[in-house]
Amino acid sequence: MKKHNFSAGPSILPREVIEETAKAILDFNGSGLSVLEVSHRGKDFQAVMDEAVALFKEILNIPEGYSVLFLGGGASMQFCMVPYNFLEKKAAYLNTGVWAKKAMKEAKGFGEVVEVASSADANYTFIPKDFTIPADADYFHVTTNNTIYGTELKGDLDSPIPMVADMSSDIFSRPVDVSKYICIYGGAQKNLAPSGVTFVIVKDDAVGKVSRYIPSMLNYKTHIDGGSMFNTPPVLPIYSAMQTLRWIKAQGGVKEMDRRATEKADMLYAEIDRNKMFVGTAAKEDRSRMNICFVMAPEYKDLEADFLKFATDKGMSGIKGHRSVGGFRASCYNAMPKESVQALIDCMQEFEKLH
Ligand SMILES: Cc1ncc(COP(=O)(O)O)c(C=O)c1O
């Protein structure tokens, strides 16, 4: 039976990327060696790293003066690297979910942290709109897509100070004005690669300004200077990331990813709003196109486990909602085909007919 992979992360990758990665595991560039067993400093892998960085910059239209890094440690490591490198006195954070809160917690160890606004009291079902960003803070941190709650910032905010963004779950799903940010980071395991690598876009002249000592591995300058090779980088996920970037470019780049994301999300939200058995959990204006969260309507609440089984039996995988929201979450990342979204809609309609 065909499986439709709605997992929130690690998550669906283009089939071509998985096939190319499998080929390189068996024989990397016709070398007779696996990509798993060659030096990261060899010319073949250096070419992979160079292409991944070049495509990253090209596809996101990253201006001059920025570096793209591929590091270990996950987005969670960036929660501490960001304040380590950029927080001298004060930083501002927008609290839109558990990941934003975790980022904020780490920053508190380095200086004053201003929570400009929070939707915690409403279980993060919306993104706060009216807030003031302190003009004297070192940076303003946002989480552009809230993977757990299914809310998304629809574009780049205006800020009087440079922004830092966690784009773990929406990178490459829309064009980004990188010049508004000094740092954009994310775990790659949603829209880019298998888990194990973290991407960081960092403005070169924003680093080296804080007065504290920064351990080498946590210092962006180390990795900028070392071309992400200060230590052994996560070779295999970087290889897959390079393949995904080729795929995104071949499909038409972020403009096309953006168009597809809206098309798929519109289809599924239209069904959630039409179908009497389901209700969306996020405020309509903030609905994420990447993580579509919904629950059973109150009068059908008892049927949650039944629908999960019904959909799973029809090949839907990974649609169980996060424990802090409940219900269902259909993650529709870049590689998710429209046909899979349609298959889920068909399931919802069949289930409705049965009840
Ligand atoms: C928005 C966001 N930030 C951070 C993380 C944490 O990423 P990692 O597991 O790579 O540390 C996640 C993981 O799901 C996420 O969705």
C-alpha cells in the first residue's frame, strides 16, 4: 500500500534525494568507496560542501557578506549559540511556542531577555501582532513556523533591530529577505535533509562583537573561517541536503515551493472547514502551511482514535497530533506531493460518510 508521510520531523524527502543518497552510500561518484567512508577533506566531499553552500545562497538569494554553515547539534544548539555570539546586554524574543520558549530560556543565561509578546495563555494558537520591539536590544528572535501548534509568520517582520530566526520547519517554503536577519538557523530534518545537520546563515560582520570568551566550537567565527570543517561535519546529511537543494532548484526554486505550499494547505484547510467532524486549532490568519493541526469537532470527540486507525489503515503515516495539542497534525513540507494531501482529504470525506 502506498504510504503518505505526514511526519513532523524527521520527515518526507523527495524520492530522488533518497535514491541519490542510497547510490552514494554504495558508490560515491564512481570512486568505488561509500560516501560513509571517505574523508570530509577529500576533493569529492569538498565539492559537495561547496555546491551545497552555493545552492543555498542562490536559492534563498542570500546577499554578499553572509556565510552558510552546516553544523552538528541541532536547532537546539543554536538556542545557546545565538545568545553566546550576539547577546551583549539585552535581546528580545517573541514567544510563539515551545521552541521559542526554549530559545528564550537559553538566552537568559547570557543577559537580559525581553519577551515582547506571548500567546502561551491561548496554548499558542495564534501569533501575537501588536508588540513593541525594544530598539536598544541586540537582536529580535522569532520562530517563523511553530511546528507543534501549526502557526506561521506569513513573511519577514519589520524590526528596528536585526532579527534572528529559527526557520527549522519552513526553510525553503517561501522567499526570505535575508538582509533583515543577522542569523537564520534550523535543524535540517524537515525541509532539507535527514537529521544530523543544522544549517546556519550568519552575517559575517555581526560576529565577534560580544565581549565574552566563546568556546571555539560554539563560536560562529570558527565555523565561518573553517568553512564548516573546523571539525568533522555531518557528511551524509550534508550530501542529502545538497541533493535536496538541486531538487528545489530544478522544481523552480522557493517561488514554486511557496506556490505549492499554499495550494496544498488551501486544499486541506478547506476540507477541515467544510467537514462537520473536524475543526482547525490555529487562528485562521496564522495557519501554518507546513504543519496543519486539527481536532475532532466536540460532538465527535470520541471518534479520535477511530479516525486515526481509519486513516492509518489507508496509508496515512505520522498524522497523530503533538501531545500538547492533541488530535491530528498533517505536516506538508516541500517534498509532500499534492496527491498525498488529496488522499488524506479523501479519508476525511469517507470517514464523514460513515458517521
Ligand atoms: C521550530 C523548531 N525549532 C527547533 C526544533 C528543535 O530542533 P532539533 O531537534 O534539531 O534541536 C524543532 C524540532 O522539531 C522545531 O520544530
